[in-house]
Amino acid sequence: PPTPTPSTPKSKNDNDNDDNSKTHELPSQVDAWIQQWKQRCDETNNHRIQIRQRGKLPSAPVVGGGILKHGDTIIFKDVDIVSPDGKLLVKQLNFCVEPGVNVMITGPNGVGKSSLFRIIGELWPVHSGELTKPHKEEILFVPQKPYLVLGTLRDQIIYPHSVADMLDLGVTDADLARLISIVDPAQNILKEWSFDTVRDWFQAFSGGQKQRIAM
């Protein structure tokens, strides 16, 4: 009889590695996709900028008496930070943040740190002075507690866009899955729910999952 070919026994870890190689992309593949995604986002953003420039209007006073301008740099010039109830938190704030520069804002509670971001996010008006900042669509805010909407898992990721907006931009569920895998490498979110799943997401997500969805 023919001599049987010797085989090397496989451990459970070997099988796990085989499975991982089939289901997980190599780091180089992920990096390549991220570059492609960035290029797509840049093209969409450039298109938005061209549309804005065609209908550009001169800067004008906003509700509150200050001036709001749009540009690549964040510049506060003699800006008073005033809460909606009229409390003056910061008087004549002056500073500049160039693109690509990291800035840490520190201070005790109640001095206006969060209020600064409310003004940059245009939740609060510029009470006085002049603020120059990028358009809202060009700034990403990661809050301590993310805003979760009523709807599907997909809705949590694409908010404030609708599914129709998502399709118009050429974004697919496969794109969303890749983005989630970057912030959730273990893919616990997609293992538990599909994009069409509807839940009370504030209760369903763990604290860490809420942060991942926000990113």
C-alpha cells in the first residue's frame, strides 16, 4: 500500500489564523482604502467649495452683533463669549489656530471652554468682535456624549445626512463597514447589529461603542 503522506497537526490557533486571513484585510490594504476614501472626500469637499464661491456673499453681522467670516484659519479677534442668558464668560478673546496645528484649551469649570466650541460650531452667535473659521461641514466635533438619533444603525453613522444623501454621494454600506472596522477592529458592533437594525441606541451601545460611532 502507498505510504501515507505525513501531515503536521494544526492547533486551534492555526485555524483561527486561517480564518482571520480570510476575513480581515492586511494593514497595507486598509491604508490604501483610507487613501482612496480621503481622495473621494477631498473631491466632494472641493465641489462644495466651488459651489459656495460661485454664490459667495460678503461677510455680514450675525445675530448678536459680531462678524462671522469663513476661511481656512480659526481667528478670534476681540470676541466676547456671552452665554444665551447674557453672562459674560470671556472678554475680547484674541487667538489664531493655523491648519495642522494642535491646541489644548485648559481651565477650571465654568470659564468658557465648551462655550468656545459652541461658537465655532455656530450653536451660539458671535456676540461681538470678529470670528473667522472654516465652514461647519469642514470641522469634525467629537463630543463627550455623542448625539444618537432615532433610527437604524446606518442612521447613527451617516447623521446628519439622510440615506438619500448617502447614495447621492456614492457611499455604500461596504464603505460604512470599512470605516467602522477602523475604529472597531474587533467588529463587535457589526457582529451584533446590521445596518438596518433599529434600537434605542443610547441604551444599546456601551460607552466605548458610543465613542466609536461618534468618530
